[in-house]
Amino acid sequence: MKGEQREEQGPGPEPAVPPQPTEEEEALIEFHRSYRELFQFFCNNTTIHGAIRLVCSQHNRMKTAFWAVLWLCAFCMMYWQFGQLFGEYFSYPVSLNINLNSDKLVFPAVTICNLNPYRDTQIKGELEELDRITEQTLYDLYKYNSSSTVGAHPRGRRGLGETWPHPLQRLAAPAPPSRARQARSAKSIVQDNNPQVDRKDWKIGFQLCNQNKSDCFYQTYSSGVDAVREWYRFHYINILARLRDTSPAPGEDMLDNFIFACRFKQASCSQANYSHFHHPMYGNCYTFNGKNSSNLWMSSMPGIKNGLSLTLRTEQNDFIPLLSTVTGARVMVHGQDEPAFMDDGGFNLRPGVETSISMRKEALDRLGGNYGDCTKNGSDVPVENLYLSKYTQQVCIRSCFQEHMIKQCGCAYIFYPLPKNAEFCDYRKHNSWGYCYYKLQDAFSSDRLGCFTKCRKPCSVTGYQLSAGYSRWPSVTSQDWVFRMLSQQNNYTINNKRNGVAKLNIFFKELKYKTNSESPSVTMVTLLSNLGSQWSLWFGSSVLSVVEMAELVFDLLVITVLMLLRRLRSRYWSPGRGGRGAREVASTPASSVPSHFCPHATSPSSSPPGPATFPALTAPPPSYASLDPCPSPSSLVRTSASACTLGEP
């Protein structure tokens, strides 16, 4: 009836009802309910080519399988290419860049030696004694009287082992080869073009033993000349070790005694342009335009007239003929801050010849770190630099050998710098140093000492490419006046005039110099470009497609986590919580239930007097979220008995 009255009053405004949320509304953050739904959404909305074909033809299983296989193959090929690109990038390849530059060039340092070691007055007597022992050795081994070569002073025939250790001797010839070996040699059709060496010359050497004489070996040579020179050199080193002052005698370091004329760019050289040092094997050496020069020479023009020109005196004064067997001079071109290793980079000049050496500068810049095993200044190399120069590989190798020499032999090798708190080797103090040195030299040559591994290449190297030309100097028509001028101006007197002089010209061939620099072959930009090219090739997509793939992976992980949590909740939480709640409600008396949650419909007077008995509750546990106060008795009457029911008496 109330409804009819409302209809008669007219269509008034209806009360506003709050909208109820539905399942179709989109929340702020939502995820798909299953993998299938996620996959369909991705294939329908992604920008990756071919993905939509996996769902648009789902009613045709053959097409779906074909596109699925094709899509997976393309995906695998793309990531195989990715692996190749990443492997190439992490192999750190380098590219060599060649640049040609043209500018004024600093003239390099030039070191030249006279190949004439002299007799120091402090050891002159010992050297003469060594000459007599060597003369006796040559006569005993080869029946050769070297008195005319060594000198005119009288010499006595002394035994080799009386005063000098390690005598040079001829050892027993090796055993002849067996008949089987001779037969194989006879059947061989290969002809040896080299002449057969006499076997008796194979065993010329001297014996070296360790400290307690328990181990000995013979240092032998196939050539008698090499054996005599090495034996003489071995004793010469021991004699030099006894010198307190290695500076040359007064007058021996005079530049005029070796160099008649010196000009650079048509200007005469001065004493400030060179420095002097003495080498035990190569004699007096002079370094022009070295690091000690006041002003470094600069070359602004190429050509022989814009370089260094030297006129040298190459006659032999017969200071130590058994030690120096060549005549001429030895020259080396190197950088100002590099030591002159005459054994490694030098070459000899021939007397009576004008040698013209043209140079071309070359620079090499290597990449360090992951791109190459090089060092910038040698600070990260575990070898102490004994030379007062910048780091080079030869400097490191020689310092490493000297370090092992001091550590294992107890003394320093005289041809290398002397470290602190060390002394040079002398068999009067270190009687077994020769045994230790030759053993160490063998280990050094085979890199058992690790010096070649420790000493890395420098990252920046500057070198000079040399080419030489030779001509007879002076010529037959001009030699008379040339020698006359040299004799009057430089006091040059020698019987065989041509064998006593030489001329040297060193100049830049051109001012262009080549710079070889390494650069990374695959940079990060190149890698990203190659990856993008492969991605576009196989899927025809862009960077945003990569973000879509990342989003797909993220959604897969989230759905997996949510499904795991749902399974754990349904397994461990819901059943236990329901049973525990039913037991709690069943054991709760009626008096403990609040009256405002479940009021009784009957008055208390209707209940019979005396203690009331209530049956046990058999209803399931209530929903605590719906236990609201009952607004009216009518609603209480409509309340389900399963929600709140009391037993009758």
C-alpha cells in the first residue's frame, strides 16, 4: 500500500544509491589472471612482427604451429647473433690507424763508439799477464805464435792452471756414430751444402764448477776463434771488476782523438752537444744530441745537408787486439731518453767508406687495459728500473736479469748497472760466479726466469726506420788532398791511409712521419648499433619493442609469484583458520556472547526458573565482518537461525 501511495504522489527524485564496484572496472595496478590471457594480450598488442599470427590463426592449428616454430627460430637466431656480437665485443679487438703527419722533427740521439777498448793503467799489469796466458794457449792448442800480434814484450811459457783459473782446453772428441746411423746417412739423398766441420774443433772450451765442486760443466764452442774470444772476455770481466774508478784516463776521452770533424746543418758541433762514456767492449763512446745536451737539434728540412756529418778516425791502436777483432766504428740511433744498447741496435761502419743513413720517424701508440698487455711508464711492472731513463722493454729485461744475477749468484754483471749494496762479479771473491752466470744465461734465454713475461711492451714507442747507402771515401782522385788536409789540421799520420778514416752522414729522408695508433674495433656505440640491426632484421621492431619484451617478462614473474602465494594461502591458511574458529564458537557459553550482537526475541521471564541448559552450537563459524548490531526486532526475527540460535529448555 505504501508503494501505491508513492506512485500516486508522482515521480519524485529517487534516493541516490552508491555505485557498487564491478569486476570489469580497471584498477590502478592489475595483472592478468593466467598465462594464456597474458600471452593473448601480448600477441594482440605488441609491435613485434609475427607475434599476432600466433593468436589470429588459433582455429587453424597447422598455421599456429608453423608461425610458432618460425617465431621461435627467428628468436633463437637473433640471440645467437647477439652472442656473437657480445663475444666479439668482450674479446676487445683493436684496429690499427695509420696517420701521416708533417712537422718539424727533433733530431734523435746518435751514439758512436770507436771499437777500441783501451788498457787502463790500474789493470795494465794484469792484462799483460792475461795476454801471455792467451798466447801460450794459442800455441798449445793450434801451434800458433801470437807474439807479433799481442806485442813485442817478452813472454814466458807458463802452465795454464798455475795462476789463472778455468784454463782453455781441447776436450775429447765425441764418440763416432753407430753403424745404423751411418747406414741411414748413406741412404739419405739430401746433400749438405755446408762444408764438414772438423770434430776436434767442436770441443774447445773451459770448465766451470759450483761452489763445492759437486757439479761442473764445460762451456764449449764449435769455433776456436769464438772460444778464445769468450775465454779472454770472461777473464777480462773479472779484471774490470777490480777497477775502483771506471772513468777513462786523461786524454783518452778527447773527442779530437776519434772525430776529426762534426757538423750539424752546416754548423760545427760544440762540447755542449755531446757526452762521453766508456763501454768495456766498444771503447770510447760519444752521444750527440742526448738528454744532457743544452739545446736539442731540430730538423726543419730533409736532406743530407740538414743532418749530422762526422769524419771519424778508425785506426786501431792495438789496445786489446784479442778482445776487439774488428776495425771501424759502431753507431746507433735512439731517442734522447733511451739508453744506447750497442749490442742490440748498433751497426758497424766500414773504414774508407762514406756511410749515408737516411731516417724516417715512426711512432706507435698501443691501447692498454683490456685491449693489450702494455704499460705506460713501467710503474706497474714488478721489476726495478736500474737505468736512469724511461721505461723500455730492453731496460726492463736487463734489469730483470741483473736482479736474478744478484739474487742467485751473489754479485752483479759488469755490463749492466750496479744496484745499491752490490758489487761486480770477480772470481777472486766469488769463485763460482761463472758457473752461476752461464746457467742463469741458459735459463734466461729459454724464459725460465720469467723476464720476458714480466717485462711488458710500452704503450708508446718512438722508433726510426733506417736505410743506408755506401760509397768509397775519399775517392782515388781526391784522396791526396784530403789526407794532406787531415794530416796538417788533425795530425793524422798513418801508413794505410784509407783504413784509418771513415765518414758518416745521418739525416731525415723526409719530414713526414708515420703514426700507428690502436683504437677499439668494437665500441659500445658499435655494439648497440649491431644489436639494433639484428633486432630489426629478425623482428622488424625498435627499442620500444624491447621494453615490451621486458614488460612481458615482468608480468610473467608477477603472475607466477601471485599464483604461488594463492596456492600457499589455500593450502596452509584457510582450512586451519576455519576449523579453529568453529571450535572457539562451540566452546563459548551464551552468557559470554554480547547482547548487542545477538539479542533474544523472548523475554527473560518466559524462561523457566533454575539453571538453564543450552545445547552445543552446531552452526559453522560466523563471518565476523557481518556481525553488526541488529537495528530492530523485525530484523532480528528475520535473522537466520544458523547465525544465532539458542536452545529451548
